Amino acid sequence: MPYSPLLVKPMREELTSAGVKELLSPLDVDAFMSERSGTAMLVVNSVCGCAAGMARPGVRLALRHAHRPDRVASVFAGQDLEATARARGYFPDIPPSSPSIAFMKDGELVYFMPRHRIEGRDAEAVARELMAVFEEHCAAPEAAASPAPPVNVAGSTAH
Amino acid sequence: MGTFHRNKSALHGITVVVDTTGPEVFVGRCDDEDERGIVLDDADVHRDGDGGRSKQQYVERAARFGVWKKHDRLFIPRERVASVRRLGEV
């Protein structure tokens, strides 16, 4: 049974305030996944401690990096059940895992961070791994664009 | 850092690989362990050679993507346990 919407609201906002688009319905998921060009990251959010202490703050930290995906979205496992099921349906060979993070390039899954690679770590470690993926797959920011603020993964809590 | 609950072992909430002295290897979320054995939630089990995969090959794939649970809850007696590792460290 889903938790109270009031309880999970801050868990949603922790990502949406960092520019993550929430996918609340299967149609939202289909729209997000149907755009295949470029890079996209999909976060499976959850109410568990791994999401609170590591995944969400790790994603927030990583998204401050100069290289970042073109599109970032989330579904909320245990809350938005149909949207989450639809999202998982795009990766039929990968066991359900929450929290987890999928990264696609031109519509192909190129990286996946399941729950067991989040639990037992800290937000900085999660962020570092994501930023390495961003650097490998995401286009460098335009030279003329404003430089992103420096990322201090050692000391930031990013809330 | 695990998920700390009172009266639970340090691995509580952590996904672990439990290799046995026999052909099976288990992957699941540790609920607790003590001198009697280890309790896993949402666990999968693989027998060496099943599907043409060795224990090691199974664990390597599990480390990349996770596992499909076959059991909601499992108890593995201590005498069968050869090693316990965090899946995230494989």
C-alpha cells in the first residue's frame, strides 16, 4: 500500500527541485522513453533509507556536474505503481530494484546502478560514480556557456 | 553504512552473496545473521552449472544488475556458509 502523499512529498521534491521531472503515469513514462536521441537518466525513487541517505542526495550532487544528461526523470516505486511498472518494462532483463538509476544513450541502456550499489555507500560515492558516467557519455558543455559551479563532493550535503 | 535497526547485525538491509560449502550460492538482502546462520529477504539461489553458468558467473551478473527473487525469506544454517560478501563490493 502506498505511503501517505504527505509523507512522500519531500522525497519527491528532493529530486524535482534539482530539475528531475517526475513521471507519474505510464503515458509520462512512454513520452520520456520515446525520445531516444541524446542522453537520459531515469531514477527509481523509493521511501527506503538507501534512497534518503544515498540515492537522492547522490543524484542531486551529480547533477551539479558540468557534464550532465540531456533529460532526467524519476518514477516513485511503491507510490506511482503503474508508472514504475511501465518504466521497468523498458528494461525487461533487469530485475526490479529500488532505488536504482538507469542511464540511456540514444535510447540504449548503457549503465545501471541497482540498489545494492547504492546501499552501504554514501551520497558522495554514488555521485562520483554517476559523474563518471556523465563524463563518459554526456557531451561537454558549450565553451560559451556559463561554467557550472564547482562540485565539492567531499563536503557537500546538497540539500 | 547499513540500515541500522536495533538488535540486528551490521549487514542488516545490505544485499549479500552467501556462498556455501555445497553447489549453491545465495544472493539476498540480509535481515540478520548470528552463530546459527543468516536470514535473507528477497533472495535468489543459483546452483553451480545451472543454465551453463558457474557460481562465479552468476555472481558477476548479479553484481551488475541484481537478481530476480525466488524466495521472500530464506534461512541458511551457519554450517553451510562458506563466505558472506556484500554484493556491492563484488
